[in-house]
Amino acid sequence: MLGVQALVGGQLRWDIESACSACGFAVAVCGGDMPTERRDQMLSEHGPARLQVSSPPTKSVAIMRVLRAELGIDLKNAKAVLRRVLDGDYSGTLPEMEHLARTLRKSGIAAAATRP
């Protein structure tokens, strides 16, 4: 089974393909939120990426605004994610982290997706 996640037109997209070697039957699946098992597989195969922010603490409100909008989380959770981001402990797939980094940069916040 082959799977991919990528940024396409500024949006996260994913798809998987599988083919039977015996009969040739093939299936392709894509769409909305990536299934947890596929995301876990990608993290296992490629390792996590981290979101790094090098903006001053005065930008915390702007960072939380982006996190809330992009992750669909409330203020309490945005504060928790902000702490993890500032501590260098927020991770996910490389496309997920790059998507957040691009959105943060559009808001004037220096951000990058990195792999350890």
C-alpha cells in the first residue's frame, strides 16, 4: 500500500493506493481528514517533523490565532499547543508542519518545519 500526504494549492491532501499482485485489482482512496492509521504509518516510515517558531513572545497571540484557525481548537488547547511549539515539542507529518509554518509566515511570524 502506497500513501502520500502533500500540500497542494495551500491545502493538505492525502491519498493511498493498493493493488493485488495476484489479480491486479486496485483501489485508490483520498479525501478529507487523513485516517489515523495512515498518519501513524507515515510518521513511522518518515519520522516526525517539528514546527519551529523564532518570533518574540509578543507574537504569542498571533501564533495562537493561527493555531486555533488551522487546527480547529479552542483557546485553552491553543495555549497548550503554543507552549509545545515554543518549547520545540510540537510535531506531526512534514506536510502538516509545513502547512502551519506557511500560514504563520503569512501572518508575519518566522516559522519553519524541520526534521531532527
